[in-house]
Amino acid sequence: MGPDFFSGSFLTPPVATAIFVLACLAGYRYRHVWKAEGPRWQLWLFGAAAAVALLVLAFVPLQTGG
């Protein structure tokens, strides 16, 4: 798993938008469960989903037209 592992991976704009929306929804659900003092497993589930989605958006390059 060297530096060339992700060299061919790009996000298209619609896929990046969908991941961003999923991250927002997961963050919203995380906050809702946190405020309601709900089950901790839901906090971990929604928090991890939001974190992974945002990390993918941060580190996988976006495909451009050029």
C-alpha cells in the first residue's frame, strides 16, 4: 500500500456531493442522539460515518474536466 495506491482514484462531482450530503446527515443524527442522550452505539455509528465521509472528501482528489 504505497503512495501509488490511490493514484487512480478520483471523485466525480456528483459522487462528492452525495458523500457531502451523507456526512451532513450523519452529523445531524449524531448531534440529535447526543442532545437526547441516546445510546452510545448510535453516537459511534453516526460519528464514525461522518468522520469517514469527511476524510474521504479531504484526501481523495476531485476529478476535473481538464
